[in-house]
Amino acid sequence: MKIKPIQISLFILFVLGALFGLMFLSQKGGVQKKQTQDDGFSYEGVSLKYPSYTTFLGLDKDSSLRRQDILKVTEIVTPLEIETKENTNDVAEVQQIKQLPDFSKIDTTQLVRIRYPDSNQNFANELRTKLSSRSCRILHYGDSQIEGDRITAYLRNRLQHMYGGSGPGFIPLMPVYRQISAIVEPSEQWQRYAFFDPTKKKFSHKKYGAFMSVSRFTDYQKTLPDSTAIDSLPIIKASVVIGKSKKTYAKFRRFTNIGLHYGNSNFPIKISVYNNGDLIQQDSLIADGKYHQYKIRTSITPTDLKIELEGKVSADFYGLTLDGGSRVQIDNIAMRGASGTIFTRSNATTYSRMVRQLKPKIVIMQYGGNTMPYLKDSTDVDNYANRIKNQVNWIRRRAKKASFIFIGPTDMCLPVNGKMETYPLLPYLNEKLMNTCLDNNVAYWSMYNAMGGKGSMELWVDEKLTAKDYMHFTWKGTKIISELFFTALYLDLKEPDNNDEA
């Protein structure tokens, strides 16, 4: 039988009509997910996603933000450009950097401010006093949002120009992500063990220090070798080369105080330090198993500083600190995939020894995003906020004089009926974290609100301010969100009636 074109057309129309008719039977939110409901059918545990006619025809009114709203947020502040050149114009560039926010051009009523505990009305004054002191180290803990010195570098540059200080602070001996703050080139023997890395077996002693990660030039062994086994082991030589980066802020290209932080050293390790090929220091690391800092001093910033280590069994090296010697130093301590709940499980003695050496006066914690996809209900949110409180209190007992600031998560999206929508529990998570922090003498800044709140992430992606993973800021977006935080902080740090100069 010959099928006519009209018959084919009618058949297609019939099928399309049947599919459209099913949309009127599809239940709105009929398919239950962890935090959301998609349109579709569910019967005895079997679910089928299928759009309802209101979703398909776009009849559901979208009350989310508009592009103009996000542009308005991003135009509140003007981020600084990075100085990447070293030439005769550096002085002029530095003068430009010193220019602080011009509040005659900023609508501060649109700026999301830092919330301070009602129980501590003097919180902002305490921050100002600490930042103005001879030495103020800041530990900036966070998840992958700050990886590669993002956000931290911008804030460090701003505060070092306000209060003095130079150098990029903490750098791991074996960087696993791209960063521009300094040149660090490890030899091939190094291995990295991070407490927050689920792919690595955890050390039984849990001595990860204040930076929560360790680098070693020999494999970690749970049981130390005896004297017979030591005699049979070869001597391993490992090194790391340090230099200033030409791709970073000018302030970070000046450091003369270099600290090599190590612990769990139980066997002889020789250390030799070379600057431009010349031996400037040679010692043996302390082999008592405890935390120590080996100090290296140079008259000018080294362009080719080589630290060479020789031993049969590696110590645990917590990392390097590259400092200018005084004023503001900020350590970027990024933990990919972490939710900020691992501190209480680390070795308290090693952490305590290390923070006594570092003497942090301010601790910034930036978490929440990685836990969002796993929260099922408000009880999970409450439990997470309580865990964050316990982490803060654990650190506070060891860094007794530190002030704490918590930066909440960004807006986050997941697909619902083919559209990217904010996680339903995210507004409650943001509110719960804020209240928990304020109740426990911790200042809170809502990055979620600063971005524009519910639905803002999709628009930040559209404006190429965040990546298409709907999670991480682009370089342009990083500068904007960092300047929004800094400006909010500066409003509280500036002296009364001093809007123009630091």
C-alpha cells in the first residue's frame, strides 16, 4: 500500500497532539528530587519527567532578577586592575592603587554590608586596631572559590596598600593549581597529602598543621623504620625554587622573610639554601617530631632562591610563607571540595604550635557551597551550621586573640524543568549561617546577597562573571566580588569623616 504525504503529515500531527495532550496530565512537581520537584508522572516509585503545559508554554511567571539588576550590582564598585609590569611607571601605578573607594560615586545603600555580632559592638574597631598594628597575619580558609589565590590576592593587595605589608604569604611546596602570586617550582620527588582530599589516604597522626596539607619527598609510612631499615635506605635529594612573579600585584613581588614550616621530622635532614647559585645558609632540620619553622632572610626579594633538602625519610612540610616582614600578611588556604568541617578532626597539638608561631589576628572562613547539593531539609542545614560553629570554636581555642569573619556561599543553581534555578534551601542556609555566626561572635558577609540573591548566578554566568559550571568566578567576576567585600569592609574600617584617604 502506498502511503500518501497527507497521511504522513496527519500521523505526525496526531503524535504531536498526543504528546501535547500528555502535558495536561503531567503533574506540576510530580517528580521528587533532593531539594526540588520536576514536572512529570510518578507511580509506585517509578518516575518519568515530563513537562506540564504551563512550563512548556512559559505561562509560569518568572519573578527572578533581570539582567539590569545584575548590572546594577556590578556597577556599585570599580575593581582595580592588576599591575603586571615592572618599569618606570610602577610608582604611578602604585599611586593609582592607593586610591581608595570614592564614596561620592558609590551608592552605599545598594552595598551588602558586613553584619557584626550585637554582643560585640566594638568588633569593627578591633579589626581596625589589629590591621593597624605592627604585624597582622590573616588566615583565609576557603573552598575552591579561593583556589589559586583568587579573592584572597585582591583583598591582600588592597589591605597591604592601606596598612602596609608585602609578600603573598602561604604557598604550598607542591602547588596543585595555577596561582600567580609567586613562582614556586618543586622537583619531581615531591608528593602532596591534603587532609581535605578524599583521594588521599589520611595520616594516622593527623598532623596537617594550620594549612591542612603536607608535602613530602618520600612516601608516608605509618610505622617509622628501625635503625637497620634506615641504614639500607638511599639518601633522597629534593628541592624547591622560589622567585617573584611578574604576573601579580607589585606588593607581592617584595618578600624577604621566608619561612619553611615543617614537622614530624624524626631522622636527619640537611637543608641548603642558594640564592642565584650562591650558598647562603646550610643547616640540619630539628629531628624531634614537633612543628618548627626554618627561617630564611634575604636583603632583597630573591629571583632564584633554591631550597635543597637531603635525607632518607622526609619530614612533613606544611608549606612556605613569603612575607615582607611586618604589617599585613594574608595566607590563602584553599581546600578544594571542603565544607569547612575538618578542623576538629586534625591534630590539635600541631595546629596549636603552628598558630602560636604564625600569630594570626584575623581568621576568614569561606564555606557552604560544597555542602549545598547534599542538604535534604532544614534539619540538615541546622546540623551543618552547628558543625561550623564547632569548627570556629575549635580554632578560637587555639588562636585565642583572633577575630573571625565568615563569608557565606554564592548563589548556586541546579536544573529544574530545563531551567537553572537557585537551590531551594540556599536562602535558609545563608540565613542560618549568618545567625549562627552572629550568635558566636563571628562577623558575617553574605556573598549570596551581594551577588543579587535568588536567581543571580545564572545572570552572572550570562555576563561571563562566573564560569559555565555555575560555581566559580571568572577573573573579572573575582575582582568584582572581591571589591564588593573590600568596600563593605572599608566602610567599617575607615576613620570617621575620612572618605577619601586611608
